Amino acid sequence: MIRTTLVYLQDQGYWLMLRRDKKKQDINAGKWIGTGGKLEEGETPRACAYRETVEETGLKPASLTYRGTVYFCYGDIDSEKMYVYTGTVNDRAFSDSDEGTLAWIREEDILTLPLWEGDKAFLPLLMKPADIFCMSLLYDQHGNLLKVETLPAETENQ
């Protein structure tokens, strides 16, 4: 199982979102997502979330809050365990990203963007103070969401 992080930076009612539009072969092509990536050997999820955010945006998060875990299962591709974080920044000026186009999006507009259907299941949980969540998202090989399952919450380093 691949372990990754997903970070949504927030500032004054805006979220920093990444539109995946720069890579030729990208499972996320055309979708808006948070920043993040794969954990390196020996790296904690929090350290990965911080590192990936800096690498993809040039921003250094002032805070990162673990919000939950999403198991992402997609056709024949290795399943993925994503540690989801929200964060704050002291400065909103980001760098260009090799991953896609970055933009600060008003929170009330997030769910109108082209998103993975499964993201629409957990993003509302990030929009309000809530307990830590855990869910499983099952997709077919064409990217169609087949099942959303709520699971018992996990700790950050499980």
C-alpha cells in the first residue's frame, strides 16, 4: 500500500488548491486537489505533509492539523493510504508548481470545482471543526466512484 499525504492550506476563507494540468500521464489530470505526495523511507506523515507543501508551493505552513485518513482504491492500481491535513500560512504568495496550477479558491466555491467524487465526501468534513475521520473510497478503472465507507478513526501515525 502506498502511503501519501494530502494538505489543504487555508487562509481567511480561502483554500490553496492545485489544478493538475502539467503532467502528460497524471491520474489526477484536470482535477483540483490539495498538495501532498508520497512518504519517503522513515518519514512521518506530518514531515511529509510539510515537505511536500514546501516543494509544491514554496509556502511553509505555519500550522498543520491532522484531520483524518482516506483509503483510496482505484481499479488495478496499488491502494493508497492518505493522511489528510489542513494548515495555515503566514504568507499567501506561492511559487509556481511543477504539479499544476495553484490558486486560492473561496471555501464556498470548492465543491463546484472539478473534483474527484470521493473528495466531495470528505471535503465538507474539513470545512468545519470536526472529529478525526477515516473513510475508504472505492473507484473502478474508469474513475467512477463505486463505494464510500466510513471507518473507525485512526491516529496520525497508524
